Amino acid sequence: MSIFSKKTDTELTEAESERTEAAEKGRSNVMDDGYDDDGVAPGEPLIELIDIHKIYVMGGEEVRANDGITLTINKGEFVAIVGKSGSGKSTLMNIIGALDVPTYGEYILAGEDTSEMTDDELSEIRNRRIGFIFQQYNLLMKLNLLENVELPLLYKGYGKREREEKAMEALRRVGLEDKWRNTPHQLSGGQQQRVSIARALCAKPSIILADEPTGALDSKTSRDVLGLITELNKEGNTIVMITHDPSIAMYSKRVVEIMDGKIIFDGDVNAYADHRKLQNGN
Amino acid sequence: MRSFLTMLGIIIGVAAVIILVSVVNGYMSTMIESFTSMGVDRINVSVNNMSSRSLDPDDMYEFFDENYELFENMTPSVNVSMPLKNGNDTMSSTSIGGYSEDYIDIVDYDIAYGRSISYADCEAERSVAVLGYYTALELFDNASDAVGQKIKIGNNAFNVIGVIERQDEDELEEGGTDDFVWLPYSAAAKMNFSRNISSYIITVRDTDDSDECTDAIESFLFDIFKSDDYYTVVANSSLLDEMNEQIGMLSMMLGGIAGISLLVAGVGVMNIMLVSVTERTKEIGIRKALGAKKGVIMQQFVIEAAVTSSIGGVLGIIVGALGTSAVGTAIGINAVPTMGAVAVSFSVSVGIGLLFGYMPASRAALLNPIDALRTD
């Protein structure tokens, strides 16, 4: 594409070529400070889900895991997606994480429509835009902590020195820099989850997507991890957290509740607390 | 552990093929060498039945001279069955034969002391003898003293005119290579009851002409005997051809066995690679979730397979080379790993390693990341 645009450089109007230059410059700036160039200003829509349907066929029966979900998440928000098991929240999380595509509907992530992307394009989108925190940490057991944290940077095409610097910085952020030589099974569950947070952080993605981040942790460690996630949000990171536990959702600022593939509540965390009280009261 | 097993499969496959092929090759070349030293240029002529018609040495020499462009040397060959006397003892193992002046060239020996049998000795039926080194030592203590002395074969006395250089560097023994007496064929024939000469050794100038020479000798003999029942003509080169044919068959069999062992090694590698990729589906899922594209995943697995199989291949070559020389020493032949065996076994096993690293990896790379992540 860039070769093509260079070839036709002479045919471009001046305004256009200025814009191209500006874009290239902006891009190189991004490369310098390591922030993702999603071009979305704080408070503007980062995730736009428009009438998302995901339909599986199981045993000849249609299962509508997501049945017309429309949701906008702005840059800098901390959103908890709550729902019981089977509510369709995992399917939604896979779509938001670009791990899966909707059967129909549109998903626009930082201005790019992912609905029609190929496997490799989705890989690239995930690499650039999304930092994953999984319930089971999903660290590679054979690699040491530094190598684990480096992986997104490796696939982003960074050189070895830069990778190590950034990965080390992320490990420092989660307080594990002195353990970088260890392998994951030498660590406790909470420590492993912090490594996976470091891995999600280090490539400076647009969104940090946390899927039941405390599901495998005890309550004290859970509080530490949630505290860390809250801090990340205060620093300006957009957080989307999937959980089945309403009390965990209280750490967020906005709650979206899913049931039977549909959004049944979307609002401020305080409004959600009232909504819960009301439900429990009945 | 897994990559060690993969390597082990390749090591065994490569080493087995190299050892097998190299040892058999070494054995074959040892056989051919010993056969060649017997003289591939020789044609042995023997007449079985002298009662009806006789073959006169003069006729034979006439025929030999007529075909001088084909034949190089000829000697009648007369076995003497009388014993060689050493004082009161007899040396029963010493081979005693009557030959012409050409014989020393046919067997390609050199004279150590004195001279060999001459044309004149044969013509005049002189009672002279040339001794092997061992025989001379046994009879006279010192081989250089033998020339000019007398020996007794049966009741006949012979003057020693020469001693042949020692042939066997390793050992001198009774009945060995250096235990012989040569007489002029005419003098030897005189000692037998019938003076007939029934065997000849002829050498050809060019072994490619062996068949032509054999045909010429056979037609000459047929003219005399009017039947091919009375004589046999055997060219050593035809024996060599036969041996080469058998060796060829042996090589083919060997190739089959080597192929099977490579195949077995390959199946092992294949199996391990398949299991490896299945086991690592989760890893593939994680890597894809973090942004690895199909090509990157493929690359990782193929490079792993390539490195594992090449290391295995190189170790296999080393083990094969060591094994070859060990087996060679054990069975007493000079076995050297052949380039062909090394190249074929290495490339086949590494090729299998690569192919079966590539195939499951390409399938794994296509996996949907959520499905891959869900596996345990």
C-alpha cells in the first residue's frame, strides 16, 4: 500500500500528500513513545458494537449466544460486563477481543470494522489494540517471565533490545522485575496473574480486556489484582472486564449486564448497585 | 524430552543406515580385493580326459603364438605329488608344481636370490628348482644359502637355482604362500607316469577381451577333441562378473533393509511431531491471541522441527561413523562410511522431520484461537 502511494505521489494533491506525511509522522511518534496509534481521543467511542448476533448450531438447534447487542464504549472507560454462565458474556468478550467474528452485525474497533477481517488481520488487530488478561493467566510455562511478557512485542516486530526494555518496564509496573528469570510455575496464582497483566500492558494496547481476572484467585489476591486494574484505568487505559460476580463489577465505573444474549442493564456503577438492591428486594 | 525422542529416532535411523551400508561396502571391497589379487586376467584351461587324444604342449604354444595379440603369458601347470625331502623328514604341505618361464610374471613375484626358471630349462628338461622363501628357510636355515644346493623330490635330485622374495609379510607358515617349489614343467611332467600335461594357465592382455580369448581357446580345443566334454576353460574375470552380480543383489537387499529402518525412524519422528503439535494447541492459541499470524506459528514449528532433525541427523552421522569403524574392527575389514549413505540417510530423515513438523503445524496454525485456547 505504501509502495503504491509512493508511486502515485506526483498525482496526489498537495493537501493529500501533507496529510500522508502527517500520518507517517504521527505513526513514527507512536513508535517512539510506544503508545498505540488508535487516533481516538479520551471520551470518544473506541468500541462500537452494532446489532451483534452470534448464532451457534448445536445438535440441530440454533443457539443465539448474542442476540442483537448494541454497545458503545468510550476511551478511558472501565466497563464491567456481568452475566451468569450461559448468558452470552463470553461470546461477547470473544467478539470484543477479536478472537471471534459475529454471525452478523458490525463491530468497529477504533474506527476499523473487524466483522469481515481474515484470520491474519484479526491477529494483527489483537496484537495492536487488545491486551488480554485471562482467568487461567495463559502464560507459556516453558518461557521465563520476561519472555512471556515480550511475546506481544515480538509479534509487533520490535527488536530484541527494545522488547526487553519495555517488557522489563511492564514487569516493574506489576512489581515482579526481580523475578524475570523465573518460569511461571515458580510463582503463586496472584503473581502469575500480575505477569499476565504486565504482558497485556507492555504493548500499550487500546483496550485491556480482562476475562474473569480474579476467577482463580483468593479474595485478598483478588483485591490486589483489581486494585492494579483500577490503577491502570486511572492512568487512562480503557478496561473491559468480564465477570459473573456482581461484587467484582463494583470496582468498575460502568456495568453492562447480559442475559440470554441481550443487554438487560447498562449504566453507572451506582445505578447498578441500586438496580441490584431492587432486584434482591423483590 | 520430546525433542530428544525425535532426535533419537533420527539418530538411530541415520546411524543404522550408515553402519549397514558402510560395513557391507567394506566387506565387498575386501572380497573384491582378495579376488583381484588372485589374478582376474587369468584363464585356466584343464583337460579332463587324455586317453583318447592328447594335447601336446608344442601345439598349445603354437596356438598361443598365433594369438599373441590377445594373450600375454602362458604356462603349463603340472602338479607333482611326490614329497619333498628334508633330511629324513618330508615336507608334505609344500606345493610342488611344474611351470614355464612365464609363471613368475603371471603370479607377479620377484626373485630374491639366484634366478627363475628359463626357457632353456624347460626345453632341456633340466633338474632345477626355484624355492619359496619359507621352503628355503626350512631346508637351509638361511634363504640366501639355498642357491647351488640340492633338494630331493621323491628320488629325484634338483639343483636350487633361485629363491623367490618373501610374499606374506605377516607370517611364514607350513603350507602358506611362501611354501612352494617350482620346477620346469617338462622336468615335472617326466616324474609323473604319463608325461601328459593337462592344465595350462593363460593370461590375457586386456580383461575386456576375456570372452573373446575364452572362445578362441575353446574352439582350438574343440578342433582337437571334437567334443566339449573333455576340457574346461574358465576365465577368472567371468568369476568376478558373477561375484559382482551377487554383490549387486546384496546391495539391493541392503538398500531395502536400510530403507525400512529409515522408514521406521521416520514413522517415529512423524508420531512425535503429531503428538507434539496436539499437545501444544493451547500454546498456539495463546500465541495467536497475542497477535501471532499463521505464518509466524508455522515458522516457529518448522524451525523447531528443522533444528531438532538436523541435530539428530548430525549426531546420527557421528554415531554411524563411530559404529562403522567399531564394527569394521570387530569383524576385521576396512569399513569406511560412504558419502552416499551419509547423504541419503541424512536428507531422508531430516526431510521426514521437516515434512511431519510442517504438516501438523499448518493444521494447528489454522485453528480458531478460541478453540485452541479452550483445550487443556
